[in-house]
Amino acid sequence: MELVRPSKRHLPEYVAALQRGWSADNRLGPVATRQELDHIARDADGFLASLVDREAKGEPIVLPDGSSAARLPGYRCWIWDGAFCGSVGLRWQPGTSTLPDWVPGHIGFAVVPWKSGRGYATQALRQMLVLARAEGLQHVDLICHPDNIASQKVVAANGGQLIERFHRLAPHGDGQRLRYRIEL
């Protein structure tokens, strides 16, 4: 298993995963899947470029209340074992490990269901932690749903410590969440 930069060579497998109903976005799910498929159909090169924005040159982020906020630097890698397995992303605020209030965590990950149980998420997070350290981060925060035991195990296997339980408001995915921190 390795992390690869999204590319045209890997794109058909990514599209196939989306077409099977998978999404890395656990908040928007099928809506995000449709948006990504539409973007790829319109402009595959632009879609791939949008997954790597280390200088935060992309459009501002539209927040649930309709306001906007500056985009943070970040990028996604695809989890690959000869085929597409999932996605892991990193975002950060330059010069600090602190995130703005509207950003829930530094790293998010998702594995396609047909590749789950192989330890890929644990390995992908471990590799992403090396990249986060290289960006100068002292720690990373990750959030997950209290019922998502698999993600909690992945974070714990990488040294994550529970730092808080909190309630997310409806526009952000209503309900309880857990925030973990991994010191780098």
C-alpha cells in the first residue's frame, strides 16, 4: 500500500469508486460524489489540480451559513495497492498547528468498503503524519463520529489521544463528535 498523488493514470479507478457510490466526504456523501463526477466530466485536469492546493489558491470556502472563508493549504493523496483503495487529505494553517474554528481537523481519511479491514487506513494515516511533520505541524487533530469505532482504532493506532467530545451544529453534520490529537 502506498500513497499516490492523484493523476490521470489513477483517475479511472477513482471514478469507478465514485460510480459504485463511495465518497470521501462523510457529510455530503452522494451529493459530493455527484459533484466530483460532474467536475471530472467537465474538466478532469482541473479536478486533479484542485486536489493539490499547497498555496491555497483555490476559491474561498463557502460556509454553511453562506459566508465565505479563505481556503487553507492542503492536498489529497489516494491510497493505492495496485488499485484505488481510498483517500487521505491534509490541510493546515501556515505557521501554526492551530486551525480556524470552521475547520474541524487537519487530516481526513476514507477507505472504499471493498478494501476495508486490510489496515490501509492505519498505514495511510501513518504516512500522512510524516508529511504533516514536514509541513512544520507540531500536532494534528482529527474528528470522528462516536459510533465510528474503526476510525477511532486507526487514530489510536497512530498515537491519537481523545481531547474532547463536542456537538457539531446541523450545518456541519449535526451530532456528537470526538476530537483526537496526535502529537508529531
